[in-house]
Amino acid sequence: MPVVISPIAPVTMAESRVHRSFIHGEALMRSAILSRTWELWQGDRLVASVQRLPRHRMSRAQLADGRTWIIAPDGWGVVRVEEDDTVLATARRQGVLGRRWELTGRTFGFELAASSMLRRHWTIGQGGAATTRLDGGILSFNTIAIHADLPVPTEALLAAWQVMVRAWEAASAAIRPALTAEDLPEPSRPTDPSPVPLPWDDDHRHIHESPDR
């Protein structure tokens, strides 16, 4: 079933300034073995450093220009990228298996789809045509090669990455260290003490799904 992209609201001059970070061409999202810190590189330029906080099902991104983004669930099958109180990007699950997502922001609307869950290959595109490929490492969980034929907003990429990496953690949890107090989010960004399980949390999929989602 094709993904229906929601209409994009008009953008004011102030809002348009938040979408000034793009990836075009080749880039790499990577982390060290057993590390929860990922880095987004394009060539020799560090675009963002992202810390995964698995217990809270969220991530904190520090951009090279000093901005901080929070990537977190917002209900069943929804992931948002936020800067302060502004939502920059939203990934919304489509269908039952979690292979297709609607990926939207104030200035863009994309389809995020898994072309191979086993090999961790995903695409971002519009109208069924892929314009960006996200290729996970075949033998590891800590590398994603990005191939963007057209410029894609960094916030859209990070929302897609959050969808991808959360699924990998279930497979790699046995070799990862436990979350420590130093890993907790900043006090200025409160988190839900009982976070809603996301659709890729297999143990909770049939328990928490509400009839209107």
C-alpha cells in the first residue's frame, strides 16, 4: 500500500532557518564497537554527534554548529526530532511490520522504507522513487553508509536513523553494557518515566497497540 504524505504547511521565514543542514552525496553514520555514541560524517566534516539513550528510547544529537536536537518517541509508532519546542521532523509508522514510514517536516515529505530488513538496507524517497539509500553494515551494527542523490535534510536522516538503530539494539543488547547514570538525559529535557513501547519492541507489540493506531 502506498504511503500517503500529509500536506506540508506554509513555512515562515523564521521557521525556514531551522532547515539549513543537508546531506548530499556520500556520508557515513558510524559508532565505535560497544559505544552508544554515533557520528555523522560527510567527507572529513563532522556534521553531528549523537548519543543513544536506549533505556529512554531516545537520542541526543549535538550538531557541529552548536545546536542540540532530541530524537524521541511520541506515542505508538511515532518518532520526532525536536529543537527546543520546535518539531523538525516526524517519522510515522505505516502498516503492521514497521517496514514503511511517513517521514515529514515543515518543508519536506518523504517515504522511509526497508528494502531489506535482514541486510538493514533502507531508502528515503518520494512517490515510490528512492533518492537516498541507507545501507547498514552486513557484519556489524555500527555503520550506515548514506548515498543521497538529492539533498536531504539532516533532521530527516536522523529520524530515519533512529528508526533503524532501535531495531538493531534488540539483536546487540546482549553484548552492550548497562546504562549508567552518566547516560541519562539532561535535566532540562524531561522524559516520560513510562515511555510508550515502539512498534519494533516485539515483546510489547500485541499488548500495547491501541485500536485507533
